[in-house]
Amino acid sequence: MARNRTHARDERRRAPASAEDESHRLLDVTEASRLLGLKPATLYQWAYKRRIPVVKLFGKRGALRFRLKDVLDLINDSVRPADRPSWPQR
């Protein structure tokens, strides 16, 4: 019986979500740090210094989560265009 509940829970996780639902999906520290290419410790520091928005579940000392949209916004806001092409012009 417990196995069937676990299987049903896994199926719900895999259910397709709309783009809006997906942007509000919460990432744990490991997932967010992978997306940003950072060590989890760096992400904890950024959260402590409020350099990135966080969601704290279950109060002040609760689990730390990051909205996918906030992580993607941070990446998009950090893009710096090249001043000039890095390849020779012909």
C-alpha cells in the first residue's frame, strides 16, 4: 500500500505544469546552486546577506527554498554583452 502512495506522489511530480506554475516552483539549495553554477555554501551566504530572494518554510529557522523564477531572473540580469566580437571580422 505504501508503495502505491509513493508511486502516485512521483506521478504528481512529473505531471506537466503550465509555464506560470513552473516559474513559481521551489528549488532546494542543491538544485538552485546547480543552476547558478555555485557551491551550496555560496548560495547560503547569498541568502543570509539577502542577495537573492528566498522562501523560508516553517518559520525563521525553516528550510530554505528558491523560486525558479528568481534564480532565472538573477541569471538573466547578470548577462553582460560583449563589447566587440571575439572572432576576427572579414
